[in-house]
Amino acid sequence: MLRLLKIILLTFFFALPLQTRWIFKQPIVAGVPYEYGTLSIFAVEALGWVIILLGILNMRGMVHSMRPHRIHYAALVLIALGFFSIILATDKIIALQAAVRLLEGILIYFVISTVAKRGGKIPATTQASGERFLAEWNPAPSSALVLGLGMTEWVGIAFIAGATLQAGLGIFQFLTQSSFASTILGMAAHDPSVLGTSVIEVQGTRWLRAYGGLPHPNVFGGYLVIALAVVVIMWQKSQMSQRWQRLVLQIAMPILLTGILFSFSRTAWLAVVFLLVYWFIGLLFSEKTFGETFHNAQNPTIVGFCARTRWVWLAVGYLVFLVSLYRPLVAVRIFSGIENQLEVKSRVERVEGLREAWQITKNHPLLGVGIGNYTQAIAREIRLNDQVWSYQPVHNVPLLIWAELGVIGLFLFLLILYQIFKTTQFYILHSTFYILLLFDHYLWTLPFGVFIFWSILGFSTRFTQPTDSRPVAL
């Protein structure tokens, strides 16, 4: 049964970005589909329930040895609050769908962080130095490792492989300025000449931003940044020393960086800058996780230090090269002023969204408007009879949770983040998530975002810390 769970998990992490779904209700308002009123089930969503079922079956015999953590209590209360908020919601069916997806995401987190990590012990020295990707996952000490990799590393590679393929698709879309539709992959066609398509406008020319197989370039860029953080962690993992393993990561890194640039997502760019700075600082100060430090090195010279940090410099150099090739497009996204109508409109909508969210939280401070019902509340209380596509969730997850679940829901969510941050040694991954949480909404509103958020956090959480030493980790 555990072997089947492993196979399903590998498939799940590889297929996470697929948007294949069965839509059984989609309201059409003034000829425009209303996405935030759509009832559907995604293929990955169904796969998630299989993981939960197999996890529960594998949990038999572990119940007596399991010790609940504060994260578990807070998450269970958050789930209960999500279902309770259905009573307050205007659109109760949509609220039920959102509550079920939150339940599924958190259950996947429980399965991965608990069941998937049982088995072989981690050596104390390895725990203390932080020399592991997320956690060793071997069902028995005698279990064989395929090609020298543990199961957790295979999950990481599956996740990176899926993201690299998506990045390749996004690069193709940008270079050809076209995007094909696919029912099987859940992809829509995107034409830069059509209004509503995410583009960059430079001197009257509309440039298509890379979507990959995801619904928006910002979602695409955020996904690739998370994958890049996983690449960095796996790169520094001592067990990832075989040549073919390094080659996989060496191929993935430039492809992911290119895809992130072509997404033209400012949030993704900010996260990449933070990631590279954090990586560099980690190489400066981390003692065991990244090998010898500058002052402990056998060759304590500038040349020796540069050799150990060469991949950071190569990544920065590659990005500088790409930016120089597409400087006018990058400049529009970063430095544009009044002369660029699309960029000004984007910024105005972001600021207006924050103002509307603040108004909703003032109207419903304690319990919110109901999970999944934020856009309905905007249409009902602030902007009546506006165009349906203009109703969008605020691009800030904590504020969105406050609006939907009230201050109680916000407190529970922040408590969970804090407790997870305390139990991890992979701060670079969590910090990447936190940047995305502050500047977009899809980690809360989209099934893809919910599942990638909770599943990746599940693999990076450990509920036991070594008492003899505190790890220095990325």
C-alpha cells in the first residue's frame, strides 16, 4: 500500500500544474464566464483524494504513536471555521466547494508530513547539520534506493520535472507569441491581439506573456519560483552528488529562470531576487548544509569562495544576459509611468483591490463573508452591476482570508504559518511562499495554489527537532 502511495505522490507532484477539469456548472454573465462562480473538479483534485485515502489506510497502527502538534489543532479549527462560514455565505455552493478544497489541501499536508515520513531514522549528525532535502522517506531501513535516491528526492525531481516542462511550454509561447488550446491539458488559447489576454505593451505592440499551462502568467511565474527554490535546496543536499543528478538540476535551473522572466510577473521576479540573495547569504554563513564556509575552507581565498558560490553568480549572470536582450519589456514592467496605460491600469486595480478588501473587513471583521465568497461580496456591497471580469480577489492572501473568514480565520492561518516556519529548516522555500502570499491570491483561491501550498509545506515540515544542535539551513 505504501508503494502505491509513493507512485501516486510522484504522479501528483509531476501533474500539479495540469488544469484538466470537469465543469458541471459555470455561470455566464453578459456573455462572459464567471470563473469564481464555477463548480468543477480538477483531475489533480481527484488524485489528491486518492492520496488522502491511501494515507489514511497507511496510518493504521500509527495512531497510538502519533503526537498532535499545534499545527494540527490550528488547521482543524481553520477547517471547521471554513465549513461554518458556509452559513454566512451568499453563494453557499461555492463556499462548500472552497471549504472542501481547503479540507483536501490540509489533509494532504497531514498525510505527507505524517504518514509519508514514517520509517527509517535520520542520523543525528545529519539532522544537526541540516543535510537533507526535506526528510528521508524509507519505509524500512533495508529498503533499496533507486539510483541512489531516497523517495523524497524522487518527489522533488518529479516536481522539478513537471515545472521544467511547463517552463519550456511558456518559453515556446513567448518566443512564438502564440498559445495553443488543449482540452486534455486544460489549456486555453491566448492571442495577444485579443482584449483580456495578459500582455505587455511597448510602443503600441502587444507582447504575449508566458502562461505555460496555467490560467495566468503570475500563477505560472510563482509556480516556477517555487520549483527554483526546490532546485536550490536539492542542489545543496549532500546526497545529490551523482553526476546525472547534478545534470538534471543544471538543465532545470536556466529553463526555470527563463520561464520566470518570460512570465513578466513582478512578484515572481521579486521572489527570485530574494531567493538568490538568500542562497548567497546561506553559502556565506552556513557551516554544514552548504559545505565548508569561507573561513573554514581549506583554500580560504577569494578564488575558493567564488568557486563555492559560482552557481549563484552564473544564475545572476544568465539573468542579466536575458534582461539585456529584453530590456524594453522588462523596463515597462518595472519603471513604467503614466505613458503606459496597461501598467498604470494594473497598479490602479491592485491598489483599488486593497481598498475594497479593507472595506469588506470593516463590514465583516469577526467572521467574514464566507469562504470563496469574496468576489460575490464585492459585487453585492461595493461595486454593483459592474462587468463580471472586473470582480477579482484581492492580491494578498492574509487580507483575503480576513475578508472571507474574519479575524479569527486570519489568526489561525498566521498561527499555522508561524508554527510551520518553526518546524522547518528550509526557510528559503517558506520565504518564497510568503512573498507570493503577500502579492497574489492563487495560493488560497485556485485548487492548484491550494494543493501546491499545502503539499510542499508538508514535505518541508518536521515535528521533531534535534535537541543537541540547531541546524543552520537554507
